[in-house]
Amino acid sequence: MAHRESRHKQRYGLKSIRVTGMTYHHLCIMAEQSGLKSPGMVVDKLLRTMRTEAKHADPHH
């Protein structure tokens, strides 16, 4: 039986990223302080925040 990707992975194209041990440590601390469940959720939140700020800074967007 062939392994199938979950619907969530199919829809969102989940990927893995590599970070240094120290970066992972900091992401874990940030997750705990923010009440987020995982370091990946910290990355998602940071990227969404940066994207939102960039949209507001660009008057042509």
C-alpha cells in the first residue's frame, strides 16, 4: 500500500526547514512565551507579521 500525503499537506504543501540548534532553542522559548504549540507556529506567525507590515509599508500594494 503506497503512502499518501495527508490532505493538510496536500493543500498547504507543508515543508521542513533546517535551523541551527541555537535558533531552534530560541524558537522553542518564543513558542512557550507566546503560548504557541510548536516552534513552527512561531515561524508562521513571524512570517505573517512581516508580510502584513510589508503590505502596509508599500503604498502600491
